Amino acid sequence: QPQAPLVRFLDLRTLEVVVPERDLRGGALQGIEKIRLHYVPVGSSRPLSPEVVAKGEVILEQRRPDIPAPGKTLRLDLRELDREPGWLVVVAVRVGDVSSLPSEPLPWLDRRF
């Protein structure tokens, strides 16, 4: 079964990402090159993950060698992120620009918090 990154906030500005272990074909996920954080501003309703990836912008990209092995945890520091309230989605990207399933959307709060 393919996996998306598991994502949660540790605090208001630190995101914890568990790197997925299975690819879209259900095989062991190997060759992760990047972790991308996508952002879209608040709209009329909660967007679906693929919408955030398609319509949003990549606002942070963590590259090898700073990415842990599949199943391990990565922390993203978002203190410098200067965006209006919106939604965040994380995608793991393999060599050849092959993306994992996107994570569930997480709300991004007002930058003054």
C-alpha cells in the first residue's frame, strides 16, 4: 500500500515529518531526494491534498543528505515562514522527480503567533 508522509505540528512553528516507507507501487521506498512543503492560502473550505500540491507553491524543500531513511522522522523549522493563514502539505520526492502521495493538509496559522 503506498504511503504519504505522516505530518504533525510539535509546536506552532515546528513540523514533524515521518518519511514514508512504501512507494506508489507498494514497494520499499528508496532514493528519496527531497521533502517538499507545499502551501496554499486559506480558501472557502479545507482543500484536498492534491489541490494544495497542484494549486499551491513549494515554500520549503529539504534535500539529501539532510533527509532521514524511510520510516524515520524529520523536523522542519518554520519560524522563518512568512505566509498568511493557509494549508500545508508535505510530499516526499524520489530521484527522477517522482512524488509520494501527499500528506493530509495541516492548517497554517497567522504568522504573528
